[in-house]
Amino acid sequence: MKEPGQARAAAQTFGVEASIEEQAIMKEAGVQEPGMQEPGMKEPSVQNPGVREAGVRRPAAKASVQGVAAAAGRSPAGSRSAPHQQPVREAQQSPQHNPRQRPQQAPQQAPQQAPQRGARAVLGPPPARTEAVTWGELLRSKPMEGVDVPVQVGLDRTVSKVRLVSDLDEMQACRPGTLVVLQTPIASAAWTVEIAVRYAWERNARAVIAQTDGHAAQAVQRLAERLSVSVGFHRSDPTELALELSALVARPGAVRSALIARCAVLLSETTSVPQVLSLLQRELPGTAISLRGSSQRVIAGDASPVSAQAVRVPLAPLDVEPGRVLLAVPSHRSVAWNQVLTQVLQIARSQIIACEAAERVDVAARHERDGFALSRLLADPCDPAPATALGWPLDGDLVAALVLPRDESLRGAAAVGLALRTAWNAEPVGAPPAPYAGGWALWSALTPRADAEDARPGGAESSPRAAVPAAERNGLADGLRDARGEHTSEDSIEDTDEEDARAQAVMAVLARAERLVQRADVGVDLHVGLGRLCQGEGALAQTLEQAAIAARAAASTGQQAQQFSELGSRGIVAANDAAHLHRIAQDALEVLLAVDDRDELVRTLLAYFDCAGSTMRAAERLGVHRNTVSGRMERIRRLGVALDDPERALELHLLCHVAVTGGMTT
């Protein structure tokens, strides 16, 4: 039979439960061994079910057999002990006789003891395993900076280990996912590297890194492309490279943290949104990066379709344009890689907002400078130095356009001007939009044809004749001959070319202004007015005034664009103060504006004057019957409007324009 001291020593050493004999002693003393319970008693509830399911015993102190036996007045063997035998037992059970035995402890201190050796004290589920590093992540690590990898395949596949190979026979022991670093002497010879690449293809190795260069490297590269095996070349110590890569493979978290830090440093050096997106596309392998609007419209970057594993980082709340997001579409599904993408995009978000803010400040400064230079040029045309320093076209025939908001409260608004200036940067032709007359003016110059063409920079190529293609000039000349039935002289053709080139220059400025409005997309109604082609001193001021009048006329009628040359009498109305004209029209047309069908009567009267008193032509313009127009005109006469007074005909004609364009009839 095993001695009590030996049983206790074995129990404490191997973490097993007390023997049956010791349990009886504890039960008699009223002390219960952990895991023991009286018959009929319910087992106490376990607060951590995971511990019990895993077979982990709750940490509880075990009362020493000696203390229990002493409390019961019995020896561990079950018999009463004599008083003279107690010191002998204590001496035998002292730490000097049994080194593995723990010191005795009172039963009331048992709950404070540490868990027994051998019992697992791990609580809860085991920690999650870190995802292995991918080949694409490893490519962006610091040790790979000196490695040229012309063939990159399987960037989303993991790297299981790094193997330093000095003999081709060792390639047969490579497992799938191994990154092979070739060592001398097989790292430099082309034929040995090619064999290693073939072995890597057979063993599904992740990549092969060698020291081959020159023509030998080109042959290896062609083979690697054909077999779809990643291959790289370096000139550093292969042993040191393998050790550094092996350390990174063993710590995937360090690789990802280094990638995030690298992206943060590189992003801080970017100055524009395209640079930010290009950097992210380069540093995040196998991922499509784009900046998108609220309706998934691609603003910049890759236009790949959005997948379920796409990572979205909104630019709000710092973004001035609501709904924009940075979108990353990875080529593989990975929780760890998505976390890296999220952190990098969050850093890039701040940089994008900073770049756009810097661009807005720069655009605002240039906008203010352009406005000052234009006002100074118009005030003193004899001093064009500030405008010339900005590269503005001032020589030759000038034609201007003015962009004007329909809402008078938005005229001259800085936000609209900045949007137009930003849109102009995409097509910087002619002068940039500068503040003028509540809108934004832009113009171009058409160098006039002179006798001394060779004296101008560029010679004859800069003339209006050169602006029209030769085939178009020949076709125009043939058309003139056929229309007139006679031979057209070369001088007549030259004059026609001159006029055609001038007309093309005017229409080119109008088309450029309309494209500018479309690109700006500011969300408000913008109208364009176009002036005539002017020349000589004060040409810029003259064409700008005409463009401003045409723009006000277009805004009053709701037209997208209006040329000054097509205004007619409406130009007189648009050139004057609208508030004063409205008061005059209210007094002169009071009888017409007081009736319920005033809109029909005023528009009929306006068409009657526009058609030189012809009721038939007025009916065609209005889309009604001739008798309807005649009846309306008769009613206008009965209301007291003097239609036959020639002195009032022009006044009524102009004031009808004011009433219709000013919305006084609705």
C-alpha cells in the first residue's frame, strides 16, 4: 500500500486527484476535494462553459492531507496516531525528507492557493491565427527594395516559408508556397537558374530569386513568363536576404505594419489626387483603387466593377462634396488584407482632402490675380505688362465670351468662379476666366492677316488662312464658282478665306465657353454671351462689353448661349438697367398688364412688331390662326394702346421685350 506522503507527493507532482484513502479522510473532516460532491447534490454552475468543455479543472486549492488528518485526529493511514509518533511523522513529511512536497497550509487558506501543476489555466477560446503574408505584400517590404522582379505572378497567394538553396537537388524538397533564394554557385549561371525555375513550377513554389543579370536574366525571364513563375534578380548577399525575408514571413503583422507605414510616408509627398491614386495602385498589389461619387460614378482612378469584398472609406465628414468614397477592390478575399486596405485608405483620405484644399487655395489666388490684372488692363490699355506677364493673348483680333449665372444673387460668387477656373485647367486655351461684370470673361485672339506675314512669329502658318484646312479652302472656292457661274479670282478666294477664318474663331470661343460650363457642373444655370470679333485699340474692352450684353439677354430669355450680333432690339434692352426698364414698362403697358390674359396679349403684340405688322407671319410665329391674331390686336386697340402712332411704335416694341424677358406677364 502506498504511503500517504508518497501519494501526496505524486498528486502534487503530476496534478492528479487525491487517493480514495485521502478522500475518505477529507470527507470525515468536512473538507471536500474539488470535483467531489455529495450524493443528491447538484453540481455547481460553471461560469465559463468553454473551460469545462475543454476538460479544464477549475483552479481550487487542495487541503493538505496532514492538516486534514490532524483536524480529524487520525493518521493518514486511517488509524489513531500516538502523541509520541507525531514528531516522527512531521519529520518524515518535512521538505528536507521530501523536496517535491509543498509546505503545509491551513484548510481555511486553501482557496487562495495557486492552481495545481498539470492543470491548464487557459480561459476562453484559443487566439486566432494570423493570416500568412502574401507574395504581393512581401514584394513591398524593405528587403525586396533591392530586388528587381520583372515577372510577378500570384501576388495574392501566401508565402509559407523561405528556403536558401545551394544545390539543385534541394529544390525537390521545396513545398508549395516556398520562396526560393538561390545561393552560389547556382545563383548566377543561366542554365542552373532555368532548372530552378522549372523545379519551382513543378513544386508550386512561390518565386525564385537569383543573381543572374544581362542576357542570362532575359532568358530566365522569358522562361518564367512562359511557366507563370515569379522570378527576381539581386546583387546583395543571398544569405542575408533569405534571413530577412524569413523573419518577415514568420511575422506577417510586421510586414503589414511596414507596408502601412511606407504608404503613409509616400502619401505625404503627393500633391494631387491623381498622384495619390497612382501611388495606391502601385503600392497595393492586386487591388483596383478609385475615387467615386455618391452614385458610384468614377471620378478618378480605376473603373473596375465593384465586388462584394470591396473596401469603402468615405471622405466625409471632412469632404466638401458629400457622398464621395475611396473604393478598393482586392483580387482575393482576406480579412487581414482588407484591414490593411482600410487603414491605408484612411490615410489617403486625409491626403486627398489636403491636396484638394491646396488646389482650391491656389485656384483662388490665381482667380483673384486674374481679376486684378483684367481690371488694370481695362483701366489702362496702354500698359499691358501685367496681362502679358500672365501669357494672355492681346495681339490681333479679339473675341470674348462671358459666363453669367441666371440667379442674380450668384453673380460674382467665388464658388462659381473657382469651379470655372478648375474646369478651365483641363483645357487651358486662351485667357482663363477672369471676373468681369458679375460673370467670368474669357477670350481668344485671331492674328490678323497682314502683308508682311513673314515678319510675324511663325510666318504664314499663324495667319487665318492657315487656320482653315487646304481641302476646305478648295471646296469653298469651288462652291463660290458654281454659285456665281463665273471664275472667282484668287483675291476673292483669299477674302472669303479671311472671313471664314474669322467666323471659325468666333464660334471656337463660343464652343469653348459652352464646354467650360458643362465641365464646371456647379449645379446652377449658367448662360454664355458672345461678343463680336474686334480689333485695334480698346478691342478687348469692346468685345467684353458686347459679351456682357449678350449674356444678360441670354439669362433673361433662358437661352444657353447668345451672340451679340443676333440680338437686334433686345440688345438695347439688355444694355440698360433692368429695374428701371421694368418700372417704365409697367407704366407704359399698364392697361395690358392689368387683364387676366396679359401674357397672350403682350406676346401677340411683340410678335406683331417683330413681323413688321404682318398678322399672317405673327400667327405662324405664335402657332395660332391668323384670325386669332387679328382679334387680339383689335382688343389691344380697344384697351387704348396706340398702335398707329409711329412715335410710340419703337417704345412699345422695346417695352414688350422688357415685359416678356423680365417675367412681367406671368
